[in-house]
Amino acid sequence: MAYLGRPQPTTTSMAMDPECPGSTGDEASVSLEAEVPEVLYDGMRDFINTHPHWDQYSVITSALAGFLFQNGCQEPVVSQHYLDGLFQKP
């Protein structure tokens, strides 16, 4: 279900990806590539292994929505992703 291969060091890149998992079809998706501390990667991997209804896409989406919401973003779609993450609706 989730791609959890050890990431290779890369620069951050972004590209539009209409086939991105987790997209509802009416939202544009962006594919991200970024380096993260190994401890965060390991924590995400462990979480996904013990919560099979989550994948790396829903974890990252939930984390990003939480950050944006808690820092004042008032976009309805961001709020909905934030609330879905709180109630474990990936």
C-alpha cells in the first residue's frame, strides 16, 4: 500500500500530478520530493505499519494541513483535510 523505500538524497522538487493517490478528483495535486530527518521517516514508517488504513500520502497531507490550519490558513479545503486527519479519515 505505501511506498516506504529508503529515500535517496535529492533536492526539493514540485510537479503537478493528477494521478496522485489521495486526490479526490476535484483538487489539484502536487508531487513533492524532500529530504526529512531519518527519525521522522522512521516514525512515519512505524506509524503506517501499525495503521494500515494510512499511507505516506495521507500522513503527509494530514501533517501539512495541520501545520497550515494551526498557522492561520482559512481555506475550506485545508480545514477539511485537517479535520479529516483528526478523525482518521485519510
